[in-house]
Amino acid sequence: MPGSDEQVPGPLAGLRVLEMGQLLAGPFCGQLLGDLGAEVIKLEAPGSGDPMRQWGREKPHGKSLWWPVVARNKKSVTCDLRVPAGQRLARELAERADIVVENFRPGALERWGLDYETLAEANPGLILVRVTGYGQNGPYAPRAGFGSIGEAMGGLRYVTGDPSNPPSRTGISIGDSLAAVFGTIGALAALHGRERTGRGQVVDSAIYEAVLAMMESLLPEWEIGGYQRERTGAVLPNIAPSNVYPARGDELVLIAANQNSVFTRLAELMGRPELAEDPRYATHSARGANMTELDTLIGEWTARFGADELLERLHEGGVPAGRIYTASDMFADPHFTARDAIIRLAHPELGEVPMQNVVPKLSRTPGTVRSTGPELGEHNNEIYRSVLGLAEYEVTGLAERGVI
Ligand SMILES: CC(C)(COP(=O)(O)OP(=O)(O)OC[C@H]1O[C@@H](n2cnc3c(N)ncnc32)[C@H](O)[C@@H]1OP(=O)(O)O)[C@@H](O)C(=O)NCCC(=O)NCCSC(=O)C(=O)O
């Protein structure tokens, strides 16, 4: 079963990551690095731990169903960063780490004596990934940052939703996850840089900039083209046909045929090959300009078929098409099964926990999910004794004093 120990070590095996911070923007970076085989030590406040342990709508046994996913592959140690003894432990762990990931407000690490200069003095190869709302400098740097604000500031919110409604949030914390993905890319690039120079560096990933990086040609469109992108609901401006179309009954089917070759095939399937030659639809720009009219033609055709038959025709005809999936569709889909897109891991209280597999798949040394999110402080003994070489009585003493 994926998740068992018999796998080959992942590509990042041998690297140690120390993860501080909370919720998603930092921890998703730790998840990605752990998926690829790094040892991830998650440092949490004693007593409470990462608030993500409490998050989620459904909580069987009082347990978050997000925690097993975002904290998978991680080892949990407790450590109070507000007291000097805790700060010393964190510095010693960072001295033995390749990468530190954090997503506190700028200034928190500095306040705790965990600034990069201090850490790098003891460990010059250290890479420090800092995920924040606004980055480490600039007038907004000290502000508390949450994903929704960064998504709006980075431009995503304004263009999301139906034009007749106020801008909509996407259904997930996409800004945090994107900042974590860019933080991960930065960490991997910095690892490569370290190969050449032996020196680490700081990776500064801001949520609003991670979102901005996704915004395609928004900026030159405005400044050079004088065009402000607006919300366009289910379609993208000037990209046609690419929409959701009705099948017989209530079902909706997505068709994306916004390329000459694909549109020619769709026109043939529709029994209207002449549409591909029609000056109103023959080119990318013409289809964009006549999107509404084209969508009506396509919708009249799709409504004649049940969704299954329609999709079969489209797949066979080489036209990208599909359904809008819910979780239950994913569990039932043979393609998800064939590619192990969903894995199942044993959890002491929740039984078998299904979750998304590692992305992307590497051919020779693929990543693995080896465990679900740990209990708070589950690995205190293991890590403090084996990594820092503390004696058992020292670990007990630190716990008694509330440092860990
Ligand atoms: C999320 C925040 C607004 C939370 O702000 P604050 O609660 O004020 O925390 P700070 O970052 O200033 O960090 C200091 C606090 O960390 C807490 N803390 C955490 N871990 C520890 C440990 N191990 N020891 C001691 N204290 C700890 C403790 O309460 C500290 O408060 P003191 O006791 O006062 O010292 C901020 O961390 C932030 O802007 N982060 C960067 C952007 C980000 O990651 N946003 C959240 C993504 S999730 C999201 O947006 C979404 O889901 O949507």
C-alpha cells in the first residue's frame, strides 16, 4: 500500500527541514518537501500546537480531517519560542537542518533571536524560507497577513466570480498554498545554489506576489492596452469556445475547444464542419469576438445528448471535455484509481484516511506519504535525543519546565 515503509527513499531523502509557523502558508511548503522525502520536524507551541489541529468542518473524534493531510510525513516536537531555553533548542535544531520554513509575521523570528544572520553564523548552508502576507520589506511588511487579503491584493479576487455579483473567493485557500509552492521552488533553487557556493540564503515568498505571479498578462493589458480584466463567470475573455454546456437532463459538461485544430474537430462532431471555415469562428480572435453566439450554437448541440453519450463522443473526437467533479466522483473514477491519485493511510483513531497522493510523480525516486499528521509532541524524545543528543532526564526536565 502506498504509505508503507518499503518505498525507495524520495529525492529529498537526507535533507532535514525544520518547520515553524502555523496554518497553511508555511506548513504546505513543509508538506511538499516531506512528500518528496525530506525529514520534516515541525516545531509547535507546547500545550496548543498549530491551530490547524483544530481546523475543519467535520471533526470525528474531535479530530481535524485537514491535519492528517497537511502534517503528513512530519514529526512533531514542542518548543516554546517565547522563552530563552526554547529559543536555544530551536537554534540548535536549525544548526542541524538544511531548510527552515516559517510563516510568522516579519519580526517574530528576529524577536526570538532566530534571525537568519544568527542561524547562518552557525550553519552557513542554511536555507530559510519565509512565507508572509506581504514579504520581508516594504511598507506593508509588518502587517498581519491572511490568504484572502493577498488573493485580493494580488488581483485574483477582482476577476473571480460572476460579473453580476461582487468578487468571489475561490473555494480553497489558494493564496496560502501558492505562496507555499513558490517557497518550495525557492528552497529547491537555493539548494542547487548551495551545491555551487556552499552558502544558503533567504527565500522570501509573499502571498500577494505568489498570486500576482499567476495573473498572466493583467499588468501589460492595463498599462499598454488600457484594458481592465473583469469578472466573466464561467468563461475567460476572448477564449472560445471554453465553457460549461447543458446536456440532456440537469447535467453540465465542460468543453474546451479554444484552439484551431480542436475547434475543427468539434465542428465536425457537431455535424457542422463549415463552422471551422466560417470567418466568424475560423480564428482564435474571431471566436473570442463571437463567443456568445458560438456558445449558443454549441449549447443547442450538447442539449441533444445525455452527459455520458456526449462525453464519449467528445473524448473520441479528441475534444477536451469533462464533468465538474465532487469528492465522490473522484473516489468512483477509474483514472484516479489507475494512477493512485488517492492514497489511504492508517490513522490510530480515524481508521483509514484517504488523501491526495504526492504531486508530481517522479519516475525513479518518487515521493511518498509515510504517515499522517502526528500528535502534538509525539517526537519530542526521538528528535531531542537523537538530533540534539539530549539525555532522557534533560528532555523530561524541559517538559517539566514547560519549555517543550
Ligand atoms: C497568521 C498571522 C496573521 C498570525 O499572527 P500572530 O498570531 O500575531 O502571530 P505572529 O506571526 O506574530 O507570531 C507570533 C506568535 O506565534 C505563536 N507561536 C507559534 N508557534 C509558537 C511557538 N512554538 N512558541 C511560541 N509561540 C508560538 C505565538 O502565539 C506568538 O505570539 P506572541 O505570544 O505574541 O509572541 C501571522 O503569522 C502572519 O501574518 N503570517 C504570515 C502570513 C500567513 O502565513 N498567514 C496565515 C496563512 S493561513 C490563511 O490565510 C488562511 O487559511 O486563509
